[in-house]
Amino acid sequence: MRTERITFSNAQGQRLAARLELPEGGPPLAYALFAHCFTCSKELTAAVQITRTLGSRRIAVLRFDFTGLGESEGEFAATTFSSEVSDLVAAARFLEREYQPPRLLIGHSLGGMAVLAAAAEIPSTQAIVTIAAPARPGQLRGLLGEDATRIEQKGEASVNIGGRAFIIRKSLLDDLEAQHPLEALRRLRVALLVMHSPRDRVVAIDNATAIYQAAFHPKSFISLDPADHLLSDGRDSRYAGEMIAAWAGRYLAPPESPVPSPHPPEAMDGRLTARTGTEGFRTDLSVSGFSLVADEPVEEGGGNQGPSPYDYLLAALGACTGMTLQMYARRKGWPLEEAVVRLSQEKIHAEDCRDCDEKDRRIDRFERELELRGQLDETQRQRLLEIAGHCPVHRTLTGEVQIVTTLRPDSPS
């Protein structure tokens, strides 16, 4: 999977910043648009995790900052709900012009209400997903509490949302009141997936009930319990992404037949599959449902399209080390906030290694540096240093290893 930084213009000519998540090793199954929550950005944990999960499942996703937010141009105070819908339509037209028309629309919180409204102006839409979306336009007014009264009286007011100050104008509240999302939903004839957590304290789950009841079939509901409104736990947002990908596959496949896996038998037997073609050394990897790519640097005859095999070896050791340290620290109740592992590898002559028995060969030497962040005392830090040597990949690399290679018979012609 790769991420591209792009920009496109909205109806007012302002540049909106976006990221496009694209699968590696082949064309996407479909293109999708993701609309983030009110005053959020494309870099919100949920937005990043969901779109990257979908990218790994061969659904390309464009996520962008609405006008005046994140890296996009414009003044947020001058925006309305209708301008957000307009931004979504502009994003869809950009995809249609530069890539393919979006067939899947995904909206989080107020972004969910926005994709319901925008779908009528995006004719390529075949499926819609709402995540923790409000069904009633007045939901935002209720969440603003006393700030809403100040906005009504003065025409605008500075409101603290998530620790940041935003100028919100009465025009936004008036525009929201004029919306009828459930009526718009009843006019749509596309597949709908409603996702909501019963523990959502920002937008109550009865909003999901109203959206679901207003929609025509095909429609589905998935509970996101125990997630919060923002899906701030990465496990919740990745789960949402996995469920969206599984559900959307039914509606995004070509009508003639389901999209076949390029190598179904190997993808189903639990093994890692590596495929290297005739040009260069680019190798497409498939493991546990994830698509990866490996390559060699240009100076080694490759195209530098992905990490090298040794890079993946270091990645395995680094990931395993970090996971092992966190598992141990959590079991002990130690305040290890983050474990950072930095690795390098080189081949050295055996005579440079005092622990080596054979002196006429070269061996692999790994340098591993640990950065342990958190309020740990020196005894805890030293113990974690010892634990690093007990991670399973470390033990595999330093233990007895057997690699048995067999030749698969030619397939009958």
C-alpha cells in the first residue's frame, strides 16, 4: 500500500489537502471517499486507520481536510454544512477526472450526514457507510450547549472543541437546521452500512436506529462496541475498516462475477506467498490478508519500490522486540509509554567476533538500540534490556534453524 499527497480545488478555487491510499501490486477494486468528523482532519486516528485498512484490502480511499481545516485553504468560520457537501462533490469530481469515480462514500460523525447529502450529486455512488453519524441536524446545537445561545445572540462565537478554539457562526447552525438527512436518505437507492457504538456519548446510538429505519434495503448495521465516538483506540478503527471492506466487497464487485483473488489457493492456505517477475527484483508479498512489496535498491539492480529482504528481517526483529517489551511492561504494571527500537545489520569477518568458533567466514551482526519512554527507574530499564533478548524472533535468529525447500510440480497445461 502506498500513500500519495495530493491537492484539489473546491468550488471557490481554494486548495484542499488530501491523501490517497492506494493498494500495491495491482489496480484497486474501487475508489472511495472518506469524510472526517466536525472540526477534525484527515489525520485523525480513525480516518488514518480506516482508510489504510481499506487500502490493504484493495479499496483506494481519498481522505481530505474540509475547507479551513488541517492543511486546506480557506476560513473555517465561513463554512457551512452545505459547503462541506460541496467539498465532497469537488473531491468526487477530482477522483473521476484523475483516477476513477468513487463508488463508496464513508462519513464519520457529521461527515456521515454529509455523505448522505452528497450522494445525490455523486452518481457513481453504489454504497455508503456512516460511522457514529447524527440523524438530526439539531444534534450539533445540543452539543454546543450554552455556546449555541451565544452564537445565536452575537452571530458568531469562539467555541472550544477538543482543546482547540473555533469560530462558529450562526449561518452554520441555520444551514444545519435546514437539512433533512433522513428525507435525502429515503430518496437514495444504494447499499447502506450503519456503524455505531452503544457507548457513544457524543452522538447517541438512537441516531443509528433512525438512519437504519429510514433507509431502503440493502442495509446493514454493525455495532462498534466498546468504541468511543472518535474511535480513538486504533483497534476499534482498524476493526471498522475490516468490517467496511468485507461488507463493501459484496456491492463493489463487477456485476458479472465476484472479483477473483489473483492467487486464491495460496491466499487461503495461511502461508506467505512471494512472487518475483522477470523485470527487476520487485516481489509482491501476500501474508495474512495483507499485501506488501519488496525490492532491491537501484544500485543492486532493483527499482527501489519497497524494502529489501534484509529490511523486512530487521522489521520483524524490531516489531517483535517492541511487542515483547510492551507485553512484559504491561504484565508488570510498569509505565512504559513507548518502546522505540532502532536496528542495523552488517556482515563482519568472523575474526572480529570473539564469540565465534569459526574464524574463516563472515557472520551477520545486528545492532539494536532501545529507547524506553516513560517514568521507569534504572532497575526497570535494565530488566527491559534483558527482556529484549527473549523476543521470539531474536530466539529464532540466534537458535538452530532448518529451512526445507521443495519443488512444486508443474501445473497441468
